[in-house]
Amino acid sequence: MHNKQAERKQKKMRCIKRTPDPETPESCQASSTTPFATESTASEVKRLRRQADISHGREDIKGKERKDKKNGEGGEHSEHTRIRTKLPYPPQQCISLKRLLNVENSLAFGMEMLPIYSKSSPFFCSSSHQASQSSHTAASASSLSGSQAHKSSNQSHGPNLNFLPPIDKGLFVLLRDANLYCRKKTYTEAVSSLHTALQLTSKGQVLRDSQCADPEEIQLVISYIQAKLVVCYLRMKKSHRALEHSHRSIQLNPRHFQNHLRQAVVYRMLKKPWLAAKSVLTADWLYCLLGGTERHISTQLKLYWQAMLYEAQLLEKDICVMYTPYSGEPTAKDIDQAQEACMKQHPAFTDFIFTDPKGGHILPQTTHWLSAPAVPQYYLITLGFRRREDGVFLKSIYPDLCPKLSDKRGQIKLLTPERQQKKEMEPHELVETYKKVLPILDLMQATKINSGVHVGSGLIEWLQYGSLLVKLGYHREHTVIMHRCQAQLATAPYLSQITTQQENTLLQALLTDIMDELGGWRSRTERVWNTMLKIHWLEDLIHSTEKKYFHMKAQIHKPRVMNKHKAKVRKRVNISRELFPVPATERRFPSTENLAAADSKTPS
């Protein structure tokens, strides 16, 4: 045993020994022959290398942290300086499609994030103006969280409809089957079950206790069915069918932010990102207004909003969009600075520049409604056009609030409702005119939460466009536009757009006329939107006539004023001569030297 152990030690020693390197000195060769020295030097080299790597890694990390701090401080400093010096905000950044699909799958196609049904809950109280009582809706904040939806998805015995009132048994069976078909991804069967459920609701089989039915509860159930149809049609890539049901779901339940988000998804698939941006802005506002507290949901909505703004600006190839921050009320100086910055940054779009004088636009990067101050930064929107005709057309529409066209000579002529009814204007020309201006108006309203219900906000122009389409025979497009405007009017009370009794009366009148248009009922009185356009056309005509009158009056009186001024100057000169006459000795006479020089020059 001892002999074997000795042999093993000798083998190890032989393996450890190394042949001397001819390039190394003798002292190193002598020291390298000892095994313990070789092991110690190798471990020492490894240790030193590890320390060097660690030190370099720490230096790299510290350098990165310093750069990040500098960039962060520089970003904050640049943001503050941008707002202080009123520099334009940088353009929107591209967001990947994968992130957008994640937002859609989690919020639009996921479970309903509605609070648990309770008659005492302020979310379900029957009132038409709950938006004014937004301070009392904080009790439903926890029920709007996504954890409830995830908990309900784990139940396998059936759909969790605790956010709905007690519904009819047959209706519950149909909704259960529709949910099962959706899980199996057989959306055709799910659509058939949901349509059967809608037929039951039309017959009055909605609630379990039909004798004590509340209209708000019935609308909540039907809105949920319409929302499920939107999801199924989107999964089936039938965006046009999904658009109709998205409008109806918003009309029945305009407070629910997921209905507006589904509408945005439909518009994205229809390649109308300017409308999708407005819908997502509404969804984010409603989520924060009606008690939403989870920041990641609001962040996802703002991410989707930012992506739609970016796509909308890419599609508009003939214009450029720039946002300039301001403080207080927008002034003429702010508008001039914004236009100068637009000319410097976009020299290819300087044929015509238009800035919204009203301001009040917001961006997703600087809007945080869930924060303590909850005061977003406001911007001026500036549009640069490649073609001057489009810019003049927009400027003539937006402030004057009445559609205009330019004739062959380049002069602007008013498209009054009377002239629209005449046969001298071609219908196709009017349709093309509205097609040009309506997307630009929608893009301008995609960053404005309080656009209002008035001429020039885009809503009245869409209604006028729908009335024109029905005269030309486009009944399906007319129906879609009317449903969209009806959904927008149903959401208006929750967007701080209805503040006075007069605006509320106007809202009800518009909704009544839209229902009459959809029902095909023609009244002797004119539609409200046509009357609004006529009134504003008359106001515009009065203001333009007044401006021309004062201009002509100033031109007529200008020579008279000049003559009066000259007469005053002459009178002052005469009075000064009378008061201060020139003495005779100071009068200038020709001297003798000059006379002699003149005599010498004259020929003899």
C-alpha cells in the first residue's frame, strides 16, 4: 500500500514538472521546477486577472451610471428648457407591433374590467350626468383593477358575470356557450350564440326580474353582448362588422374605457389611426376619471395612443405636424414662434403653415392624470403643408367654421347650405372636399380631450358629410357615420364638454336628429347641424362685411386726413412767421464780390 501511494505521488510530481522555456531566464527556470512555486504563481496570476476584470467591470458600470445620470439630467434639463424657451416637442417614436398586440390582448380582448354589480355602487346609479360627480366615484377604484379579471378567468365552471345584474337563465346559457366557443377559438359559433342573445334581449328577456327592470341595467347587459361581438369579429378579421357593434357598445355604456379601446383597435385595423388615437385618448381619460388606480393600465393606454399618433403622422404625407409647449393662454407671440420653429425644422413643408390658435393639445409623454397635480402640459399644434391650396382650405374651415372651396381663379368661395343644395356644385367635388379636411380635423382632435360640441370640432362636419352622402345614395356609409357621431355625443358629458344648460340642450337636439336620420323620418324643420352651419355662415358673412367696410372707410378717409395734416402744417408755419418775422438786415443780398465775379464772366 505504501509503495503504491509513493508511486502515485511520483507520477503527480512528474506531471507537475514542466520543461524549461528557452526564452525565460535561469532564475525563473530554477523557480519553475518546484511544484509548489508553480502552483502558487498560477493561482496568483488567476487572482490578479480576476481582480483586474472586476475592477474594469466596476469602472464600466460606474461610467455607464454616470452617462445615464448625465443623460437623465440632460433630458430633464432639456425638457424644462424646452418648456421654458417654448421649443417644439420632438417627433413621436415608433413602437413595435408586438407591444401593441400585447396591449390589445391584455386590455381589449381580455376579461371585462367592470366593478362588481351593486345597486348602491355609484358606477351603476341611474343618472345622465355622472361625470360631474366624478369625485364620488373613487369607491369603485379597486373594482376596476385587473386582478378581478384574472381571478374570474380561472373559474372553469362558467363565465363570471358578477359585473352584470341577475340576467335571464336562457340568456346566461347563451353567454356561457359564447365564452366557451371563444376559448376554443370557434368564433363563428360564438357570433351565432351572441346574435341569438341579442334576439332574446329584443323580446324583453334580459333580466331575471323583468318587472323591476332598470334601463341602466338593461343597457349594461346589451353593451356587454355588443362588446363580445366586437371581439369575435376582430378575431375573424371582419373590421367593418366590428365597427358597427363597437359604436353600439359605446352608445349603451359610454363610461367603460374598454369599449373605447376596442373601437381604437377596429380603427387601427381599418387603417384610420387618427380616429384610433382619439378613441384611446378617451379610454385613458375615462379610466382615470371613473376610479382607475393601476398605473400600468394607464401606461399601456398611453403607449397605444402614442403609436396611433405616430402612424397618423406617417400616413399624412402632404403635411407635417409639430407641437410647441406654452404656458397660460396662447398669444400671438407663441403662434409666431411655433411657425418659425416649424419653418426651420421642416423646410419642405413651408408652402403654407397653420397653427391652431385655441391650443389646449396634450401629448401622451407629458400627460399623467394619476399623478398628484394632474395638470398636463399644453401644446400648440402647427401644420405645415406641401401644397398651399390644402392649407388655405383648412384655415378657411377651422376658424371661420364654414366649408369653403377655391375656384379656378384661386379665389375662395363659400359653400353655404343654400349653394350645396343647388345643382351648380358637383356632389363628387363636395365629397372629395370633405375627404380632404375631415382626416386633418380628426388628427387635430386626437390630442385634445375637451374639443367641445360646436362647429369646427369635427363633429358637425361629419354630420354634414353624412347628410351629403345620403343624398348621393351612400346609405351604409351614412349609417356608420351617424352611429359614430351618436357614440361621440353619448361620451361628451364625461369629457367635460357639456358645462352649461344651453350645451346640454344642443346635445339632446343633436341626438334627436341623429335618431330621426337613422330611422328615416323626415321632418319639416331643418337638421340642427345644417342650422348651425347657416348661423355661423351668416356670422362669418357679417364679420367679413364689417371688415371690408372699415377697410374701405379707412381708404376713403386717408386722403382727407393727409390734406388736413398738410393744412395744419402750413397754418403752423404761417403763424410762426407772423409771430417771429425775419429782420430786414438779416435778409440775404448778393455781395459786391459776387457781383464783380458775375460781371467778369459776362461777355463784353
